[in-house]
Amino acid sequence: MLASTSARADETWNLLLFGSLDAGASTFFSRGAKLGFDRLDRDGFVVLASVGAGHRAERATCACAPAGTVSRARRTMMGAALLGHQWFHDWGVVALYAGPEGSVEMLTDRFGSVLLPPRYGLRLHGEIWARPTDDTLVQGTAILGTARMDAWTRLAWGYRLWGAYLGPEASLYADWLGYRKWALGLHATDFDLGRFSLRVSAGFQTETGLRDPYPYLAVSAWTPF
């Protein structure tokens, strides 16, 4: 999405708007923009800015509860402004970014809500969109952040069929609290809906605190502006 320029690559544009929603046992959505110093379909420096919010349920140790643990909800808001560079090759695109990030969290349980102090740090973001053949796509993303000491990675393979790349995907999210979320599913990437290009994913995920896997649905959209 962020390094791909397959949508309307013949046009002169240097701004890309994007958004995503991941819905499952936990939920996260984000939106942002990618701005190129020149055209986005060629080598050069780019600015990547995004904001997002998420919600997840968790259990915490508490002497106030008869069972010694209490259920609570963790709501997170975050944002980042990154500077990076993208390199175009015959086989695909590679992009690397770095810059500041910040987040704020609120914990809610049966006793009320607590707003935690803001956290600030550095985010590193890397992407690769490779096309080993005319009909195949390999896409990988890795994001590391120090504000929440977290990491997210995704790897997908697809074969061009019915106007999209179809295939398997796998992702992992982890943070310093010991929370882990694995996801395994299928995706359809880079198909058009009006002026938007989309990726739709569905499958099963498992995360810390859940005994059984849960289904998930993820949608991403991007468009030049």
C-alpha cells in the first residue's frame, strides 16, 4: 500500500491518502498520508504521517479481586511522522522510514478509568513490494516503535487472479507488556473500487488471554490525491 504505486502509476501525483481497519477480538484502525518530494512513482524522499486508535481486552493482577485478577479494557491512541526514502527496481519497491511517534493509553475496569501518561519514542518502518513474476506478489512490512516498545510484522504472497493478488498472509504483533497477537489468513490485494485501491484480508487470529482462535477481518484502502 505505502510503497506500491500500481494504482494510476501513469498519472503525476505526489500525495497518497490511506486508511485501514483490523477487526477481531481486538480492534485497530488508522489513517494517514504519504507525501513525496517529487512524484511517488519514482525514487526519492517521502514523508509518512499517520494516526491510529485501538481497543483490546486484557486481564491484570489485582488484590482487590477474589480471583486475584480483574478484566479491563486498554484503549490506545497513537501517531507518527516519519521521513523516508523509496527505491524502485524492475522487480518492485523498497521503502524505509524513521521518525518520532507518540501514544496515550486509557485503562478501564469495573472501578473506573485511568489515563496513563503519554509516551514518546522512535519508530522504524520498512516495506517491500516484490513481483518475482508478472503474476505474483510478495509483500512484507516491519514496524518497530520505542514509545510502547512494540513491533508488528506482516508477510504475504499473492497470485494475480480476477483483478487482484490472492494468497496467504501471516502477521505478528508484540509489545513490552507480554501481549502477543498472531494472525493467519487469506488476502486479496490491489483491486480497484472507483478511485480507491483496496486490500481485504480474513482469517483467524490468536492473542494473549484468549484460549481459542477468533476470526478477523481487515480492510485497507489507498488513493492518490
